[in-house]
Amino acid sequence: MKRNSKKITIRDVARAAGVSVSTVSRVLNHKDDVSEETVQKIRSIVHELGYASSLAARGMRSRRTNVIGLVMPDVASPYCQHIMLGVNRAISRLEKNLIIYTSGNWPKENIAQNERSYVSLLNGGITDGLIVVTPTATDFATHAPVVIIDPNTETPDYPAVIATNREGSLAAMNFLTGLGHRRIGHITGRLNLISAHQRLQGYKDGLAAAGIPFDENLVAIGDYNTDTAICCARKLLSLPDRPTAIFAANDMTALGVYQVAKEMGLRIPEDLSVVGFDNLRESALMVPALTTVDQFIEEMGFVATEMIVKLVDEELLSENLRVFQTQLIVRESCTLPTEKVTQLSI
């Protein structure tokens, strides 16, 4: 198909339709004071010419772009994809458009600075408001509304959606200790995020509740990614007195544990019990199906979108902080430790 070398402007549309530029503008902005015949004629010409108005220009004209922005660290991660499912479900019900902004190559030492730059860029006329997912930054310079999913502070300055990370981890640990596990390893998340610290705290609290001393050798520092989790799992499962269970900070970390267990000839759950966190759809498809903590990720994306649209439309929120109660989902990846099974069989 031949490419049009000339950029089509609103004046070209007006000229072809035989109307004024202001009339075209009113049709594009869904004003109801233009005849239906003229509306259909202008829309037909817009389609024929391939005209698309600039978001920034539209924002300058009307102070609204009708676009919601979504800033996330990695669109390839299953976590972010589940967020997007929820956002998309909400957007499809609302009269808004969506733009997603991400960069997979953020230098780790500049993540917060980049997040602030992206928020300033998008909220500077391209979007009416932004949803920011799992930011490292805790403050943003913006005149437009912002809603945070999983903020990096317990007292966010912006409307936010969070899950009970510590409580979810504690439920996972209570389940493992209830089965009789005493040597429980933990692979953390990214420790520049408060969610990772909260889950680590839940791990420690679970040990304390069961009267089990904390052993730093059973904690490996991860980053929520499978490749890092593989290295961490190798370290934990190579200990002379290896753990009988591992609590992984998320499901993608648990996947790394599964891979290492397989390469070392360990059976799950007979030789090693594993619990994850997130309840990604993939967790139910793992073999054996993964026991995990559900934090209702897709629903968090849905609720965050409803919140940002209300703020853009200058409506009051019933609450600035929406807290999702986590829930332990018991599947097939955990059982009694070997020594417990032996005791019961005697």
C-alpha cells in the first residue's frame, strides 16, 4: 500500500468536508450540536484520509485527551500481564482510551528517576491520568491524577491499591509449619520494594509463631525473576542440611525452584514442598499445581482503573487506599516433610 508522504491535518478534513475547522473539531470531540448528516460525512472523510489528531494537541485544545496511561516495569512479566487484563476489562466498560508505557532496560540504580520522568512526560498533556505499577519511587511531580498499584510505602501520598503482603506470607508459613516443616527456605523479592520486605517479614513472623529460630542461611536474595530464582534455589538446595520446604516470594520465583528441583532429582512435594505468591493463572498449570497466595492481581488492575477514571472526571473516591485481603490457595505442591511421614508410619 502506498504511503501518504503528507501529514493529514484537521484543515484537510475541513476542506474535504466543506465545513469549518471548528465544526470538525466539535465532531472529533463528540459535541452534540452538529447535525447527524454532517457528523457522518466528517467521520467518513476522517476514515478515508486517515486523519488522527495528536494527543498532545487535543489536550491543549480541550485540556482532556480521554486517555489513561499505564506505566509498568515490564510488559512481558506475567504479573504485569495480569494487571493489564484487569485494566483492559475496566477500560472496555468506560469511555476512555489506554496507552501503556514501559522500558525493559532501566538501569537498576536509576529506576525511581526514570519512573518520575515517565510520569511527568505522560501527564504533561498526553494522558489525563496515570496508573503506576509497583514503582520504586514514592513521589512524583505531576498536576494530573495518579493511582499506584502496590506502592513502595505503607503510607502512600497518592490513591493506591495494595494487597496484604505480610499477612499472605504469614498464612503460607503457618501452612508449612502446620505440616511439620522446620527447615523452610525463603527466596525474597526485589528488596528495593516494600512488598519484598513485607513478605520477608511474614516469613520471619511465621517462623517465630512456630518457635523456629531464624536462620539467615535459609534466605536467598531474589528479585521476583525466574533466572535469579534458579541461582537462589541451587544455593538453598545445595546446603548440607537442605530445606524441606521453600516459600518463594512470587510464582515466577517458585517456577525457578521447580526447575532446580528437577535438575537435582528432587520430587515435589515428596522431597520438597513449595509455596508461591501471586496466584498467576500459570500456577495452576505447573506440575504439580502450585500452592500459592492469591493477591487478586487482575482485580487490582480493574479497581485502579475505576479509581483513576473517577479522579479524572473529578469525582470523589470513597476511599484512597483499597486493600485486597490475600488468600492461601492450597494445591498439590506441599506435603508433610519426609521425617514426619516416617514418624507417622512407625
